[in-house]
Amino acid sequence: MVPEIYYKELSRFIKWVNGKPYWKKRLSSRALSGSLAGTLIHNGYRVIAFKIDSKRKRIKAHRLHWYMKYGYISKMLDHIDRDNDNNVISNLREANYSQNNANRSKVKNSSSKYIGVYKPKGRKKWRAVVSIEGKMVCLGSFNTEEEAAQVRDKKAKKLHGEFVNLNFE
């Protein structure tokens, strides 16, 4: 975890406009006054790189925005809408690992169009699973993909409450 001193220092150079970080003043040939700060990395998070005491530091934009708004570094933050570059304060909330994991999007290469549902190779029935404290728990086998998704949603809603990402809203 990046020490608070670096958040405090970077805060002096960033202003927020509609959840996006902008440089207040020129820091380098790339960090121009008024330009969008940071770079999107492979998982969609915006990361702001800067030098302090000849050390290169990188801070995720959503973590910096939270720090600048509330004055402390949260252990974990969740993007409510699952858009990792939407750093509007109203889209961020503190979460633990299990809650953050519950709000994940569907796995891209899944055999199902639903979250928490898959069809094992060579099997006729669909399986429903839910994550509980980092472990996948099977909820049973079902004749239809939709039935499995409904069972998964019901259990996930009970377990994860407001953090859950449902198949059927």
C-alpha cells in the first residue's frame, strides 16, 4: 500500500471534474496544466504516476479521489456501476474483499450468459454457484440455464445485499 504522504503530495496537483482527475499545474512534459491525469491500465483502472523524492509512484485515481474527499485511505473501494474509470464519489463505496467480489461482472469466456452459472463439459445440466468469503459454493444442478441463474440470484442477494450483481434486476 502506498503511504499517505504520497496521497497528500499528489493531492496538491490534482483537481476533480465529473469524476476525472486533471492536473492543476504542469509537472512535466506529459503532465500539462488542465490535462487529464493518469493512464488507463489493462483492467480499466486509471492510474496516476508521479515522482516524489526521486521515487516514481503510482496511485489509482479512485483511491486518490476517496482520500481527497474523506481524508483517509480506504483498504478497499468498490465501483458501484462496475466501471473502473468512473471515479465520481457517489459511484465509490468502501467494501471488504467478499463484497467487492460480489459486485464483479460476468466472466467473459463462460459457458453461460449469466453470472454464477456454467455447464460442465459433457454434462446435460447447468450448475449455479455463488462466492462465499472467496470460496465458490455449488447451489445445485438445474435443467435450464435460467433456473440456475434465478437460484444463484436469490442466494447471492441474501449473502451480499446491496453489493450483489444480479442476473435479473
